[in-house]
Amino acid sequence: MTGLQMPKVQKSIISNRDKIISDIRKIIRKENVLSHEDEIRPYETDALTAYRQMPLLVALPETVEEVSEILKYCNANKIKVVPRGAGTGLTGGSLPLEDCVLLSMGKFNKILEVDFKNKCVVAQPCVTNLSITQAVEDKNFYYAPDPSSQLACSIGGNVSTNSGGVHSLKYGATTNNLLGIQMVLMDGTITRFGGKTLDSEGYDFLGLMTGSEGLLGVITEVTVKILKTPENVKAALVGFPSIEDAGRCVSEIIAEGIIPAGMEIMDKALTKATNDFSKAGYPIDAEAMMIIELDGTESEVSELIQRIESIANKNNCSSIKINKSKEERLKFWAGRKAAFPACGVLAPDYLCMDGSIPRGKLAEVLKEITRLSKKYNLPVANAFHAGDGNLHPLIMFDANDKESLRKTEEFGAEILKYCVKVGGALTGEHGVGIEKRELMCEAFNNNDIQQQLNIKVALDPNSLLNPGKVYPILRKCAEEGRVHVHGGKTKFPDLPRF
Amino acid sequence: MEEKQNFQTYLDFNQTVLKPKTENEISEVVRECYKKNIPLEINGSKSKNKIGKNFQTEKTLDMSSYSGIIDYKPEELYIKAKAGTSLEIINNALEKNNQQLAFEPTDFGCLFSGKKNLGTIGGVMACNFAGPRRFKVGSVRDHVLGFKGINGKGEIIKSGGTVVKNVTGYDLSKILSGSFGTLAVLSEIAVKVLPKSPCNKTLVIDNPHIKKALEYLNLALSSSSDCSGGVFYPEIFRNYFSLNDLTIKGALTAIRIEGPAKSVDKRIEKLMKEINVNSKEVSILEPEQSNVFWKNTQNLNVFSATKSNLLRIVSPPSETFDLIQKLKKFDIKYFIDWGGNLVWLEINKVSPKILREITDIVRSAKGYLTVIKIEEHLKAQIDIFAIDSIKYKITEKIKKSFDPRRILNPGKMYIGI
């Protein structure tokens, strides 16, 4: 926990551990309270593995009433609570505290209702993102937001971080695909926001809770809308002689009134690394490579793909390949999805950043990243969700070399600050957690942050729910913000990260 | 005059109506009101100010002078404007680039005065009422990328930005959307814009039955035809639509398809097969007439300058049929929008008792009700916006976190908020 201040540990809570364990065992089944070191070790970190902390205990409630009783008990006894879904978050959002009850929602893992008439699915929060689609795909429906970790990440966690995916430009992030949640507040209040209706009465609490990173309440049920699977999907794999050409192509596609389902750009370094790793057949001589995916009805897709081809040609593309089969299209993506592990081969460590920028600033931002790469003498590769402006630079370094680590951290922080400077955001889809907490002052001033803290205090006056996350404890700007991966080993090495 | 000297702007605080021209002036007005505990009514162009409860304030903050587009980047798909900017100005700018606000904000001017009044962008966000395309593209709140505003202490606050992907901190754009000026005075708003479709046509089915209409709408929304409008008008409204392409005589079940021209034709053809209707049972509205049809729907033209009361009921589509059957015992006229998710209900005679009864019916259908237009004398006795006791308590806490002295539109949404 290098230099990152966390909330003060309450010694009295630590010394009272046995009593707290026995009290919570009166609320939920004994075996659902984990207290032995070996049992709680798996909960010491999420996918930001550089940060680890054992909690006081782990509670695994099975019903909303149990969640409510635990929170009531903790609220009355001023015990901190850290909620946790699948633990795939990249920013330390569910990192335990020494004196906290780690509230694992792992037992809330059932789909409660599939409702085709109202085109929605009601699920418990620890159901994985992908299994929602799997529950409805036989009727040709799907759930649109597709974070790369969708195989393992939980739908409740998706709500907490407002997860995106590669198709956000056309289909939005979690917040745009969510109809309702059941939530328990820190004082034990059980409530519902939204339901099966579009929009809801009164203040939009559903919108406020989405992306609140577990600071305002614990999600116990989720209702998401499902969409009809597009009749046809086509992708183009395009190479460009310069980043500028690729950037201009993106702008012209949008200006032409086309909203593709996904547009991905990789720079030369990443294209080469990925191709070496996955033999994806990418144009390795190109300075930038782009995957453009279109979906919709057959007639629409075939008309638009022709227009995309002509826009790409107009912007000096060096190669263009349009998939002839589903397998070929999946191959285009398979390479892209292997981008992060491919970097793991190039260097002992890499840091993955998650900035958001205006699409038109891509060339400028990449130029700055190249300048910084030279300044710090560290190689970098870039992946970019060009459709929605989400940039993932991967800085390669060796963590065994302390100086290299320090330089990498500085480099990463400079990138994120530059994203904000050009009109973007600190985080597009990973969330703030503890990772970007100290950079919040780059995006917000004191009034902005104070207003957000006022909301927190309104619902959790003692600041017991997931404290120390998202908002800086001392409101000053530090220089941290990264995902640290050592030797290519992430917490979930099998999950694609893109 | 002493007042004015303390006040660092050119605004005369002794006036009842204050028309700030800068963000600092707005902030100073609110700060002054906060200090002196003076309640404020916030207005834009007053297109929707009759929605909500009546409440008494000493001062009115007229935002209409705080107007103008700040930044419009068609290629970045956003427009940023001062809150008092009229929607007409915004639409004109977007039109030049063949773009639009895809959520189709309703022109409530028709309803309240029979005259066009699209309102301001601030009002559109504050009320969060989206038009027919809602079920496909989302509501106003789904299109707001970021905002600046002044909370109840007079502090300038902001959230979000101009990029679509942004998960930095709480998403305050959402909680401000639909808060009817009770949390903060909006000053700047960045909204996502989208390209207009090159073509749109509307399939209108000759069918008098609401049950069948809801089935058609459900099938259309569940099909891969990707429709962007679905509405049912009972026969009583037929005369409101005098369109050459519309050969059907009675009730109208209409489904809109948008996209490239060739694709629109193919999708309509396919949709007709999917919902099992033949060419004798349908009219197809060509783009120009289709536009008129949906503009009328978006702006509630069938209720233009109505003297009756108007309710907006949102329900899960599976419940809409039963809901309407239960409501038929009252003196009502209705049409169904959002492909079965939304009912606009005109009700002739209404009393607090009748409204309570309707509210219960809507609640048992797991929907919610907003009173849009009602006889003024009834406003004090009824709920305009639905709420339960748990959410009221949470609402109270959130209100306090933004506006601790309850000076911004106090009581407009709920008594005590």
C-alpha cells in the first residue's frame, strides 16, 4: 500500500473481533461467516492485485433481509463494510480494510425471472454479465453492455462501476440498460429504485446509484433490459499509414451519420505484439489498425459497410478486409482481445491506464504519449475504443527496478492528466476505486467533490460503507493511478482485458 | 439601494424577478437567497412551469437571459449550451449538420397554451420527459453528458463532461435530470447529439382493438426490425391526422422504422410478415408524412389546449391492457406511446378521490403516474408525482444535501421537499 492513505483503523473493532464474529453468526448461518486466515485470504484483493489487505471477517449473506440486518448491526456498532461482487474490478473498489466486514454477495447468484413480454431479466447481483445473455439467447435476445471480463464479472458489480464494453457508443453503458435495482442502505433500509418501467417516479436514484462504487448502498437485485440480437453483424479490418489518418476516418464515419456498434484502434506497437502473440493476421506494417463493426438488419449493414469502405479509402487506408464468415469476424476480435496478454510477453510488467478523450484528440494524445514514452524511456502500446473515446495505454516496465516503477507511475499519471486537459475524463469504464482516488482533484474542484461527499453523508452519515474509495481522504492531488500487472499475471489471467 | 451595493453584480436584488446574465450572477442570487432564507422559483421559458405543485416564493429566477450555445462539436456528437438556451436555437444548429436530440423532447406549449413553446435546454433536463423514441434511445437523462449548476448554497458545482464514457465520481447528471429545479439551478448542459436517419417511414395498421394493438407493438419491439416508434391511437383521435398516405379510417396502430432508405423498405416488408399483416390492412407513411405524424405524437397534439386534465402513466407493457380496462370506468380519452410502455390519459372529471383510485390502479400494475395538467384548485390536495414513504425519506436527505435551506423550487415536487 505504497503511500496511499486509507481510513484510520479502529483498534476497538479489531480487539472486539471475536464478539463481532459471534454477533454476525447470530444474523446469518454460522458457516457463512468466514474468519479463519485461510478462508478469508481469497478476499484480500480484487483484480488490482498490487493492493492487498485482509478484512476483519467475511460475511456471505443469502437473503436481502440478512444483508439488511448485517448493515443495521454494523451501522449501530460503527463497523466499516466493504461490499464485493465477483472481485474482478481493476481499481481496488472492493479492497478490504483491516477493520471491515467484507460483505461478499457471492451467494446471490441466481437469475430470478426472464420476462420476454417486458423485455427484461431480473437477476441477483452475483450473476455474471454473460449468463444474462446466455439465459435469453435461445430466443435471440441479449444483454448489451459487454465488459471484457463478462465471463466472470457480476451484474451487481457492473451496476456499481457503470461498466461499459466495446459497444457503448451505440448501446450505452450499464446505466442506459438498467431498469431497476433493489438496494439496502447502510442503515438497513431496503428499497427499490425503478422496476420494469422506463424511467421512474421522482428523483432518478437508479442513475445516482449506478457507478457509485458501493459507497451508497448494497445492491441485492438487478433488473436489466434485453435487446433483440441483431440480424447481421459485419466487421472491417483496416490498416492506416498514420494515426492521423485513422483518427480522421473515425471522425468522418461519425460525420457521415454512421454509428457503428464498435470501432477499435491499436497502434503499431500493439498490432505487432498482438499479431506475434495470436497470429491474428493483422496488417503489421500499418501505423494504426482499426476494427469497425456494424450490426443491424442485413440490408442496412451491407449498405453501411460499403460506405465505410469508401471513407476508409478516402483516408488513405493501406489495407482493408471485410469478414466473409462469422469465424473470420471472431478472429479479427480474438487478436484484439489478446492485446493485454500480448504485452505481458513483451515486458515483465505493464500498467494499464483507462482514460477517456474526445475522439478527435486521438492523434494529439498519442503524440503526447509518444513524447512521454521518450521522456521516461519506457515503451508503451495503445489500444483505443475509438467509438466512445476510451483509451487504454499499456506502459511496459520492470517492477523489480524501483526506479522504473516510480517512472512508470509518473508516466501514467501524466497521461491521465493530459486526458483531462484535452476535455476527457480520468476513467472511462474501470472506475476510480483507490487507483485514481488521488487524481480526482484533476477533474473536480473542492465544491464539486464536497457536493458528492454531501450525498454520501446524507445516506451514510458515519461513512461506514466502502470508505476510502473514490474520494481522496486528504483532498490534494497525488500522482498515482494504474493497474499493475507483474509477469503477465493478473488476478484473473484467463479474462480478456480490452 | 444598500442591497444593491452588497450585491456585486448589475442585478437589482430588490426586484421580484431576477434575470442573471452570467453564472456568477446566478450564483450570487442563490447565495443571497440562502443567506436570507428566501425561497426562489426557477423558470426558463415557462413551457412546463405549470407541471408540479403550486408553491409560494418571494423571488423568481428567470434563466431565459442566460442563453447561448457554448460549444457544438458535431464530430464529437455533443452540444454544450447555457441552460436558458431555447430548444429552437439548439435544434436549428443541429439541423445544419443533420443531427438531432434523439430523445425527441415534448413541446408542452401546445398542451398548455395551444402555442408552440419548446422550452429551454435547462427545462428539458430538469423535467426529463422524452418522446416516442424513448424505448430505443433512452430518456433525456441518458443523453446528458455533463452539467454545471448552482446548489442551494450558491456554490457552482459540476459533474460529467462532454465524453460519452465517464465514470469519474457519482453521476449527478442523472439525479439532476427530472428533479424539477429542486436540487440545483442548472447553468450549463452538455448533451449527446446523434445523426438524423436518412429515411423514416411509418407502418400504420388498420386495427380498432387495443389488445391487438398492444400485441402488434410487442411483436414489433421484439422483432429485429429495430423500430423507433410504436403508438396506438383509438378511433376518437382519427380526425387529428389528415395525411394523404393515411387511408385507414378508424383507430391507428403505428410503427416507425428509421435508417437508410433501402433498409427501411426491406424492414417494413419483413415486419409485416413477422406481425402477420397484409398490404390491404396497412397504410405506409412516406418520410414527410411520417415526420408530421411523429411530431404530432411527440408534442401531444391530440390534447392541444385541452381544458381537461392530463395524466402520464408509465407501466410495464405487459400490464398496459388491464390498466386501461380498469381506467375505462372514468371519463377518459387516451393514447399509448413508447410501444406500450406509456399511456397519456385525458380525464374529464376528476376529484382527489378519483385520482387516488387511479393512483392505486397504476400502482397495482407496477407503474407510476405523473399529473401533467390539472385544475389549479386541486393541486394542493393531490400528489403530482408518485412516491412511497421510504423513497420520500431518501428524497428528503438528498434534497438537503444539495439545498439545505430548501430555497430552490420548494414544494414543487412534494410537500416538504
